[in-house]
Amino acid sequence: MEKEDKMMNDELMQMKKQIQILHNKLKKQQIVNEKIFRNSVKNSMKIFNDMDKYSLVVAFILLVLCMSVSYFLFDKILYSLIFFLFVICMETFVYFYSRKEFKTNDIMTNDIVELSKKILHMKKIQDKFLAIDIFLAIVFGFWFLYDWVNGLGHFFKVNVYGGVFGLVVGLALWWFGYRRQQKILKNVITQLEQITKGANQI
Amino acid sequence: MKTDKERKFENIVKKHKTTIYTVCYMFSKDNEQVQDLFQEVLIRIWQGIDSFDNKANIKTWIYRISLNTCISLQRKKRKKTLPLDMDINIFEDDDEDSKQIRTLYDRINLLQPFDKAIVLLWLENQSYEDISLIMGISVKNVSVRLLRIKEKLKTISND
């Protein structure tokens, strides 16, 4: 019995040594945690697409509002329609482009360098749209005021204050959304750069 | 620029990768399955990192996640995952160390998953208290189970 116990203890000790051998081997192992980063990219792009979707809905609601207001103002705010139509077209383009180019499965399996290039391209498109947007928004701002002055007569003061307030809040929200999307894309690009450079080896 | 979460995650994985790998190896049939389990454990750590209480014992938390993942996923159908780069293959390498590890693996794998987890923690020099915390059973239950496991291992070696 004593001999058996000693044998058993020896065996357990041997198992402890074996697990130590495994540890020593594993310490040399490097891990490329690419999947984790790809998952993070996937989540970021999902937020990006969701924001785009909501912008599209808001722009559409504003367009409908503009059309109904223009009915009462005798088609005086035609420029607003053009502006919101442009915003809708832009958001639709970005939304569908993003959906087409950044499918979940592609993010998880596509070549990481190609993915980086696509996201960089997307960021550039957004920058170009921003430049056009700023120009249109400035012209729109002035035109908007002009239309309201002509269309509202003696209600001018109250409505202009409301209009300007709405415009400022709208632009602030739009700017916030744009900055947020750009930040997401920037983070994603940085992460992808780390993967391609092998900086995420642990 | 890495976020705080990424830095924290990286530090945890750097420090505890051997622990995670050891558990994954003992619950896998081949290198591919080790990779699957390892990735899954990393994802669960990433997901749980925000809710992890810094005052708690990190090693206990890592063991709990690793063992829970391995026990639950071992029964499920294997998912197709992206390959991770690995330098070693304990299941196929022919050196003396790999043979030793395979012997250990064969012995441990004769046990049920729960017992396998307990004996693995014991071999990793975890105290009975820590094993009871990780496995969610009482200290007394740990000692009784370990006694039975040792008996079982003894019977197996006698056979």
C-alpha cells in the first residue's frame, strides 16, 4: 500500500514536471491576436453604418418638412430642397458604399491591407463630401434667411429666431456626427496599421 | 494610438497567455482546436474586461474564463475561425518535451471535463481555496474530488 502511494506520488510529481515543460514551451509562443482586432474593426464599422442610417432618416424627415413648409411659403425655399436632397444623396451613397464594401464576413476574412485601403478611401470620400457640404451649408444659411424674410412678412422676427436656432442646432449635431464617424475611421485605420505592421503581437 | 481597454487587454494577455494556452491545450484534440479555443477565450476576456473588478484576483478570473470556455465549447461543433500563427505543435512535434506533454495530456484526458479542470488547477499549484473559487464548489468538495481523481489516476496507471 505504501509502495503504491509512493508510486502515485511520483506519478503526480511527474505530471507537475510535465506541466512545467508545457509552460516553458508556451512561453516562447507568440500570439497574433488578429481576430480580436478584426472584431473590433467590425464593431466600429457597425457603429459607423448605424450613424449613417440615422443621418439618412433625419435628412429625409427634414426634406419632407421643407416640402410641406415650401407649400405654405409659395415655393420660396427651393434651395433648402436642393440642400437636403444633396445631403440625402450623399448619405445614401456613403451608406450603400459602406454596406457593400464592408460586409461583416469580408472584415473577418479579407486581406487586411485591402481592407485598410478601402477604409482610407472611405475617409477621403467623407472629407470631399464635407468640403461640398460646408460650401452648400453657408449658401443655404443665407438663402434660408432670405427666403424666410420674403415668405413670412410680419412673422419675420419670431420665425427667423426659430430658424436660426434650428439651423445652429442642426449644424452642431451634423458636425458632431461627422467628427464621430471620422474618429471611428481613424481608430480603425490605426488598428489595421498595427495589424499589418505586426505591432499587435503579444 | 491604443485605447485604455486595448492596453489593459494586451497586458492581461501578455501576462497570462501561458495559463490560457495550458488550459486550451489540455482541452483540445489538435492544434487547430487549441487555436479555436484560445481565440474564443481572448474574445471572452475582451468582452468581460470592462466588467472585471480590479480588486479581484486576475489569475482566478482568467482561469474561470478559460475553463468555462473550454468546457462549454468542447461539446459544441467546431466553428471555422481564422488561423493564428503558432510556432509549436505539441500534438505533432517529435521532441522529448512534446512526448512528455502528450503523456500528461493522455492521462488528464481520461477524466471527465470537470475533473480535468480540477486536476489541471491542482497541477498548476492553485490552492484548494482558489480551486473552489474558480470552479464554484466548496473547499471540502475540492478535496474530496481531488482524492477521487487521484484514486482514478492510480487505477488507470495500475491497469
